[in-house]
Amino acid sequence: MPAKNGTANSGRGNGAGTRLVIVESPAKAKTIAGYLGRGYIVESSIGHIRDLPGSASEVPAKYKGEPWAKLGVNVEREFEPLYVVNSDKRQQVQKLKKLLAEADELYLATDEDREGEAIAWHLQEVLQPKVPVHRMVFNEITKDAIQRAAANPRELNMPLVNAQETRRVLDRLYGYEVSPVLWKKVMPKLSAGRVQSVATRLVVERERERIAFVPAHYWDIAALFDTGKDEEPKAFKAGLVSVDGKRVAQGRDFASDGTLKTRDALHLDEPAARALAERLRDRPYEVKSVEPKPYTRRPYPPFRTTTLQQEASRKLNFSAKYTMSVAQKLYENGFITYMRTDSITLSETAITAARRQAASLFGGEYVPDKPRVYASKVKNAQEAHEAIRPAGDTFRTPAETGLSGDQFRLYELIWKRTIASQMKDATGQSVSIRVTGLSTQNERAEFGATGKTITFYGFLKAYVESADDPSTDRDDQERRLPNLAERDPLTATTVDAEGHSTRPPARYTEASLVKELEEREIGRPSTYASIIGTILAREYVFKKGTALVPSFLAFAVVNLLEQHFGNLVDYDFTAHMEDGLDEIARGEAERVRWLTRFYFGDEGEEGLKELVGDIGDIDAKGVSSFPIKDSDIMVRVGRYGSYLDRDGERANIPDDIAPDELTAERAEELLAQPSGDRELGTDPETGHTIVAKSGRFGPYVTEILPEQAPPAEGEKKKRTKKADAAKPRTGSLFKTMSLDTVTLDDALKLLSLPRTLGDLDGEPVTAQNGRFGPYIKRGSDSRSLASEDELFTVTLEQAKELFAQPKQRGRRAASAAPLRELGKDPSSQKPVVVKEGRFGPYVTDGETNASLRKGDEVESITIQRAAELLAERREKVAAGGGKKKPATRRRTSAKSGS
């Protein structure tokens, strides 16, 4: 039944007629229905109701023979899209049509952005209403906002619809034309995308910089000076700035290849630094200068989509996708304003509410005389939304919302930021001190120290922004220095040489990648969460802690795109495409001409169609091969994963190794490991050679079957079906075994599995090793064994006893001692531990379990990463109604090589 406040009959009874209001989600429908009076029926479309065909089976029969049918876009007829109602939405569309047949007016109340405008247009096109149609828009789901929107509807904004539909067609052309090139030249089932591929390139380029990076080693000197005064602070630390007027080299003075790029800087090595430190000990020092300056820090503007994602990542350890999921729930339930926005402006009522609450909580002295007004610096800021803020004309404190868990934490973050944005500046004083002294060889050494004191905290009382670099000082962090004057004498209590090394550029995190994409004006901020989710799901990128690490597969894909489709992954070209879409949204450009130029080319420029039409010159092996620095070893990406290759000598690369960690030394170690194909001997019963191998799914043993004898002269060779052909026996090594120590006897035992124990109740009982460990089986019933060794020792009598016991459910390791204790989960406030389970290691807070992923290690996983995994798992379970779908089992055999 639709969410409603009054039935259609009751609406007609008062002469007002029945108004059907359609929104995107059931939660949104339920909230809005409570704010509208009698005569309104509120129903959800449950997202998009139609789209371009997702597969050939969805193409209507009359179009199947068309050359453009697989694209779903008629490129010869003004790029006319072929839209079909999604199979899972047909029932809902029929329901909407039935409700519309009984309504007197239709209100399309989808979100007020391009996607929402497009959904409204699709609804109108599919439903074909014969009653008046209104576009109902609002920025927050409160009673006043909803009633205002219903009373003041507008028409559909067709330029916004055109921009969104152009984006959809553009992305379809890009994905459906470029992805098949990746299938043929790199690996099947890969995908390319207009923003997805550029985001992947950013991550790959950063890793390339890390691989090429050569650390520079440099030394400096730190001294602890005592003022001799009876006041705190009495001592302070200062670093050596210059010697005889020549500045001492710091990390910023070195290039990425380890060379000194600042020629006039003094590069101290360890012997020089230690000798100089010795010459500077027990010498007199004095203050050369004291330079105080006023310190002012202005408030941060309210959140927009990208800054919310960045701060939620830094402070709450949320992924961008999870942040938007939680924000969506807060919006739909009336707690915050619309969360997909480029704007940082606040309405007058919001400014008043923020100022009033700031004064109430912190005092009138913390609120400026005039309201603060923020203007967006984002180019082509989309539509006219407000910043993300608490909903309503008065703001509820977090404690007043009744929220809990992650919704409470995200609301609190938004609330604090909004309140702080209308508070006074933080003020204080920064000071720079220079100290001089002569060494025993009359070298003039100058030391420097900087400090900061905050005399009025202002907005910092409410909110302090985090930084991507954890070593960066927070804005509210003070560094107090003694009260000194020029010529004041000082005593150096310690003078020590300190060694440093330059560090490679930091990998992107979700927060910093979002920031980079926005600064380069690539894509729309509202799509960043799904883009990052896609490159993680496609395994182009995996996480190590919070860092985004590219896989070698990503290197191969980016290599191909850079070499043969350079424009498509060019940062400026991609940003320029976004400009074009914005021009269409403003009605300043025409979609067909724009798409024609992109697909067919213009004025000597190749279009996408021509680019993908000739791929014969693409060297598949070349784009998927990368030399390892300082070695003759190559990394190659094959159908079954990445591997090392040196003149035919091969070794698989572990999935979780980061490209910059695969040094020449590490590659040599991998090649030196047993590569498999180690001959163990001959099976005395069959005469077959038994070998041990290293396969994609781990080490295993197998037998080499003799080749079929050739037919006698004059006889035809018999054709054998693949299913009927003899297959070699295989057996995975036990956890206690290794390739270099497994024996022939071990192998013969493994190949003897499954082992038949006898019959129980007329059914055979077998002992076998499976995906989740050793077990015994009778028909469809099974019981786990305590160890792999029991596969060879368990008796029929013991099996009978096991089958008599009730079958255990859940993780067998649930009661086992945890592998590590990580601390409290910020959301559930329950202790989080790492455990070993049947699917491998996982983290749990006692309520939610989440498996560790590629790049996560038991020894190094942090509570922050564990909290992120648990949050994503909760979201996934909630999206599926709390039910876990049964996994589809596929029978696989161990494979070796690439």
C-alpha cells in the first residue's frame, strides 16, 4: 500500500481532489506522507524506473536486428536512447499507473538535482498522465518545507534533464565501446568508465611516483634550550636553521630522485652532523630575534558533499559510499538537508538558527555581530541547493534527535560544523624565535623555533577540522614558547644530531582522492562515492589500512588507455567534458552536436568510434608487462592474475603485495620459492608420475596422465568429448605441508581422498577435504572434523557418533580465542577483535562480522580499518533486509601459471 495521509475517497469528499505524489524511496514517502494533509497519496518509484538495456535480452524484439541495439543508443538518429522499464520495476510501474488513474493531479517530488529531474521526466514519459503534472521540489524534509513545496510547484527543467540524459548516453558509449577493448587485450569482464578510468589513473600514477622514488638521507641538529627563568615553559626545543649563513637542507630541498635540488643548501650527512653537534655542545647561546605576529583562524564553511565525505573519512573512518548511505537516511527522515550539493551557502533561517544555538551553547561573545556568508568556489556549482546542515528552522542538538550509532555520529558532525560556521574567529599569537651561538671552531650556528598560543578559541570550541596527514598540527593545538627578549642568554642542555629520510608521496585515501577529483574538476561530486566503490569492487584498487593501492591489473588497464586512448583518460579533457555537460544544463549547448563531436569526431579530431575501430596495433603482451626497477624481471598480467617472468622462469605474485613493494630483491625471493612442478616420484599402483605444483588457489599435488596412444595405421582417431576425457586426480596440501617438504607418501595420501569409511543406514560415508576444512559426509548430511589429519584416521564408528550429535551452526571458531584485540568500535561502542573463521580471518564486535579483504593483514589491521569494514557490512545487511544471500558454489581445480 502507498504511504498516505487520508485515502483517495476521503480526499474527493472535501472537493479538493486526490493528488498523487511520487518520490524515489519508501522511507522518503513515509516521512512526507506524515506532513501532507487529506487528499494526498504518497508513493515511491523505488529509484529509477527505466534505463538503457543492461543486456541483449532486455532489448525489445523489434530492435534486436539494429546495428546499434547492443549500445541501446541509436547513434545514427541524433543519439536517441532506447529506454526500457527495468524488469524489477514493472510491478511498481503498474501500481503507479493504477494510483494515477484514480488521481486528479500528479506531483513529481524527486530530488532537486539532475538525476532527480531525470527520474521525474522518466516517470512522466512512462506514466503518460492525463491530469495536471507539477514538479514539487524541496531541500529538506520538514513539515514547513514540504507544505511550501506542494503549494509552489514548478515545471520540469528540461535543460537539466537533457544534461543528465546526455551524461547517461555518454557514459554508455564510453563503457560499451572501450570495455570490449580491455576484454580482448587485457582480461575478460573488465570495465572502463569516463570518470572511473581517470580515477584509476590517478591512483596508478601516484604508485608510479612511489616506485620511481629514491629516498634522500640527510641530518640536522636539535637542541633543547633552558631559559634559566623561574616560569613555565622554562625550556624549548629548536632545530638548526643555518651554519655561517648557509641554510641547512631539509626534506623539501631534495628531488624525488634523491638529489639535492637547492644548490646553496648545506647537506649534512651523519659524520658531519655528529661532529658539528659535538662542537656546539657546552657553548653559550643568546636570543637573536623574537618576532610575534597576530594569529587568526576563520571558521570552515558548512559541509558540501565532498567535504562531508572527506571529514567523515578522517574523523569517523567512513568510506565515501557509506557516508552517503547514512546521510541519505538522515535526509529522508527529516534530520538534515539534501546531501548531494556543491553549495556552502545557508538560508537566512538556517543562519539565524545556527547563531542562536551558538550563543545559547557558548555565550554571546562567541557569535559575531554580522552573520557569516559563504560563497562557493566550486566551478559550475550544481543547482541552487543549500549546504548540508541540520533540517528545520531550529536545530536539534544531537542528544535531542533520538538517533544512535552511525546516524548519530554523522548528524553530530554536520551539526557541529554548521554551528561553528557562524561563530567568531579563533585568535591568538604566533611567534618565531631565532637563537645563535658559536661552535668551538667559530662557526655561527642559528637555531629556530615557532610557537602558537590561542587567546580566544572562537569557533574551535565547537569544531576542529582534521587533516589527511596525521603529523599536521590541529588548528586548536598550541605550541607554547617561553617569554623571551633579544640578547637573552640561553643554555643548551642537549645538542643532538638527528637523521632523516625523505618519504615518497603518500598514497591516496578515499578522502584525498575525493579532494583531488574535485580540485581537477573531474566528474560530479555526487558521483565520487560510487566511482570509488566501483574501482574497489573491480579490484583495480584495494585498501591497505585507509590507503588506496592499485593492483597490477589497474596498471595494465591504464597502460592501454594512456597509449591508445590518451584523450579519454586525460585529466583536462575529462574536466572539459564536464564543462560541456554544464553548458547543456544551462541551455547554452545542444546535446546532439556535443555527442556527435565526441563519438564521430570533428575538425580533424578522432571520435570514439574511430578510436575503437582499429585495435590491431595494440600489443596485448606489451600493455600488460612492466619491468621491475634494477632487474631483468618483468611483471606480467595474465588471465589468472599477475606473475613474474624472467626468460620463462615464472612465479605468481601474492594478491596483497603493493606494486611499490615489489622490489628487485622481493621479486628474486618469489622466483626462488618452489615454483611447483616438483616431481615427487611414481605412484606404485598406477605408474603415473606424481608432482607438486603451485596454483592460483594454493599448493597442490596431482598426477601426470599418459598421452593417449596414437591410432594404428589406417584407423581413424576417435573423437572424445571433453567431459569424457580422463582427468588427473588432485589434492590441496594441508596447512601443515609446504611445497618444498611434501613427500611422495604425503601426496599419495592426499590423492586417496575422499576416503570411504563404510555404510551407515545404507548410505556411504566419506571423509574429504573441502573449501571450509575437513569433514565427513553421508548423503546431504555432513559434520566437520577437528583437524586435517583426522581425514586418514577417523573410523566409521567415530563418524556414527559425530552424526548422532546436532549439527553446529555459525562460525566454528566463534568460541576460539581472538587473534587480536583492537579496541572499541566507535559506532557500537563494543570491543572489536580479530578471529579466524571458516572463510578466513574476520573482525567482529559481537554483533556484526566482517571478513578481512585484500590488503588487510591480521598483524597490522587497525581499529579504524576494522570500524570501516564493520560499517560497510552493516550497510550491506541493511540494504538486503538483514538477510544473507546463499553463496553460489563453483567447483574449481587448482591451476598454475598465468
